Amino acid sequence: MQSYNRSICWFRRDLRLDDHAALYHALKNSRAVHCVFVFDTVILDALSDKHDRRVEFIWHSLYELNALLQQHGSTLQILHGNPVELIPHLARELEVQAVFCNRDYEPLAVRRDAAVAASLSDIDFHQYKDQVIFEQSEILTGGGTPYSVFTPYKNAWLKKLDDFYLRAYPVERYFSSLAKSAPQAFPALALLGFLPGKLNVQALPTGASGAATLFENFVSRIDAYGEARNFPAVKGVSYLSVHLRFGTISIRRVASFAYYSGGAGGQVWLSELIWRDFYQMQLHHHPQLGQGAAFKAQFNDIRFPNEEGKFAAWCEARTGYPLIDAAMRQLNGSGYMHNRLRMVVASFLVKDLHIDWRWGERYFAQHLIDFDLAANNGGWQWAASTGCDAQPWFRIFNPVTQSEKFDGAGRFIRRYVPELAGCPDKWIHAPWLMPAAEQQRCGVLVGKTYPLPVVDHAVARITTLALFKAAVG
């Protein structure tokens, strides 16, 4: 690659300085690199909640990133507007010869980057792989087609993996090429049209330092991950999903640890990381998934009843199924939901309430702090049995048995549904079965202090089988 006098490194889903592909290449090949982030109004203007946790997480992470750059005599330029206009304008204002960034695989981002590249005209535009280990068409079947089943994809992924793909970029060697700049005023959230206070930064530390803290804590518990990850009342998962989403920690760092040092628990976690690559690969090869298309076309036209009242009960955590309601309250209250519960509540929405999976996908997209289009779409289509390598349509989660199996003592339920705190373990998974005298004794009056079930699972199951059977012929 040629050497440049001045360049821009455009930060997006990669809010860190260490092991950063685009920043490494920019610094190595430029005399002076200006670091830039754009609060994209094309995305932000579509957000109705001006207390959006994701925007607040990004803001805190950028504040830390800017402080780190200032330690090296540089700064992070924060722009607010449409990057298709702002990046080319800044590039010409700074008289740079190149713009470096890491690749984004979402269809809207792909179109945005193509528009930026076209607008740059005589300025070079370089993109790099950074948020996945293998991207696009790096893992294909023997016939040269994308995999549609996870296990063969995982086997091919592991077969191709070696130290080269896990090696960190030594960015720190080239920090001297950061453009020198006096500190600039960091814009308040209010100036961007958003308000702080909804994100609990004690529970979810932000920035690269927050990611490092969570990662170190997880390393100390990773041996138990294979089993503990299934129980929402247990501290079993990594809690790194939002940090991987916004790139405050490197995928190479965590995958390398899982592969080389994580033991049996690490291998299970590595498999989860491979799912991330799998879903990004699917979105690249099938961009229509991002526009609401079912991966299995025969399921595009299932005639879901889509009763608004049932959907509202699901959204508002008043379905009468304690584990479902607890999970939805966790999501609504924190922006996070335990991974197993995402599968359970998704299955319940589609196969018990008979609501189109796209409705649930949109709700998660609005509320999840770690929302990622590829993973969210993949997860919903898996639960709805419409996606690649999905749960077979005739297998339907029973919300009561899932509750009994993964929250046996009702610890998670009692935390998020305190009106059931006095309910005995025997009845907490299906309180509507509790005798009236027992309800009086424990102060749980089903239908008054806690709602009756919005549907009968056994009856709903019959309807689900008929809906899917009609679709498959």
C-alpha cells in the first residue's frame, strides 16, 4: 500500500484503540491520522426513545476513547449528521488522501459505505475485516456456496482457523502517527437530541475499560460456562454482547482466549462466537433477510392471527406465564435479556400467541442494547422455524417446563415478578394451577394480583401445528 500524508480513520462498530484493523493500517501507512466518529442522524432520527441506552453506551465509550487519544496528543472528532455528506466534506477539509474504516455487513451500512466511497472520488477508501473472524465468502461449502447448516459451517470454520486469524494488530507501535490536536469540547448527549440516565453504568460498565473488566471477570468463571449459561438466575454468561456489538473489545482477543486457554467452557463459548460469524455470513449472502424475508421462503406467507391484545400482553410482561413475564421485564427494564430466555420468549410469541416473528424482531431491535441485525434476525428466525438450521417447526417450547428446568427455584422469576415472591416453588411456574386456599395463604391471587394465562399452551400448540402444516403443504 502507498504511504499517505494525511488520512482519516472512521470509527463505527469498533470503539477502541487496541487490536483495531483499520486504525493499524491507517497509522502504519500515513504520516498523520485523524480519528473521527459520526453520530449518524439517518439512524438516530429513527429512534423514538430519546433516552436510548445504546446511544448513551456509545457516548460513554466515545468519551473514554477520546480521553485515550488525548493521552497521545490527539483527539476524536465527533460529527453529527449524515456520514455520506460529512465524511467526504471532512476529508476534503483536512486534505487527506485516504479514509480507513472497518467493514460493516448490514445492508444499509453497505449502501452507506458505497455512497461514501463514490463521494470521495479521488480520495482512497480502504475497508478491513474487524468484527468477525471469518467474513463474507471466506467459509464456503465444497461446492462454493454458503453454508445453511451451522454444524458443518462450524467444522469448516475450525478447520480453517490458525494463529494468523487470531493475531492482534499491534496498533500501539504506530501511535506516533496519530494527528496532533488540541483537546476539543466533547458534545453533551443533549446536543445530539438524546438524554442520559437510562443506562446503568454500574451494572454495565462502558468503553474498552468496561469490556476489560467484564472479560476478566468472565475468565474467572469460564470453566462453568457450558452449564451455567443456561440458567438466568446464575451469573453464567459473559455479559460481553454489547461490547462485541460496538467493538469495545476485539473479537480476536476473546476468540483467541476461548480457543487456546478457555478449556471446555471456552470451547462452548467459542461455538457461540462462531454463531456470530455464521449469522453475519448469512446476512451478507442473503441481504433480503434484513428486509423481513424468511430464509425458508415457504414460511413467508404464514397467516398469523396477530392479535394486538396478545402482542401487547407479551410486550408489557402480563402474559400470565411467570418466566415469560420475568424475561420481558428484564428486557424492558435494562435493555438486556438472558440468551436462553430470548429463545423461550420468541418461541412463545410465535407458537403460543401466533404473532408474526417480525413483530418480535422489531421489538427486540428497539429495546436490546446489544441489538445486532444479523444475530437478532437469525435468533428470531431460529425460534420461529423460518430460518437456516432453525428449530423444526413441530418442536415447540413449553414455557412451563422451560421454567421448571432453568429456573427451578424461581429465583429469576421472583427477582423480576415480585408479586409472585410469596408463591411456593411448587406453583411458581404455573400459579394458575394453585388451589384457591393456597393463593390466599401466600397472597398471590391469580387474575387479581397476577394475570391469568393469556393462552392455554396445549390448545395454542395445536393451532401452531396447523399454521405451519398449511405453509409446508
